[in-house]
Amino acid sequence: MTGLSDEALRRLAALPEEPDFAATRYRLLGELDRGGMGVVYAARDEALGREVAIKVLRAELLRADAGDRLEREARVMASLEHPGIVPVHDTGLLPDGRAFHVMKRVRGQRLDALASSLSLAEALRLFARICEPVAFAHAHGVVHRDLKPERT
């Protein structure tokens, strides 16, 4: 990825954070979650007629190497084929220079909300299920450094 001039960064900082997908096959439906590096949106893939999740680099990170990191993240995720790891369908750059990747939309309950209603045996079974894709990734040299119980 190439760097942007200070003037381009100032103009971009004045833009709203919501990404422009007008020139793509994706129609944004709303924000799902925010993280340190990106914002995840629900979107509709108009070409395939399905709902997806799109992670977009946060606008304020354009001046750092975060775009390269987001692209690497997509490549790593795409290389890990496991039922417990969300598949990546597409990746690209928005007109404003932000990187994005499109993933399967996964629905579910938040772990922290669910945990209080489980017996110890149920919680341990769930924990073991969560550990399977993490162990798979570790076996392939990938360490997930951002696991949180509040994520679905």
C-alpha cells in the first residue's frame, strides 16, 4: 500500500466514517461492532443475494500500516479452513483508500451474556468448542490476540 499526503489525510479526516460502497456490489445495512483497527458492518451482497459482514479499516488509521495489517488478516483468515473460523469472501480498497474484507455473517449470542445461564458442564463443553478453532489456528502458526467473551 502507498502512503497518502498530509493534505489527503486532512480531507479524509473531515469525511464521515461510514464507508462508501456505492461502486461495489455491497449495500451497507448498519454497524455491527467496532474494534481497535476496524469497524464491522452488516451488508447485503447484491450479486449473490446474501447478507455478509464487512470489516473496514478505521478512517483515522489510514496514515499507519493498518491497511497492510487488515489485508494480512484477511489472507490469514482465508488460509484457515475450519468450521469454527469465519470464511473471507472478498477483499479490496474503498475509493477513500481504506482496506476492507467481506466475511460470512455469523449470528449468535454473546458469550458473556450466555455464560451466566449455563451449568458448569455446559460452560465447559462450550469452552471446549471455542478452543477447537483456536487450537487449529495455533497449529497453523496463527495466534489470535484479541479473543473476548463479549464477542459472538
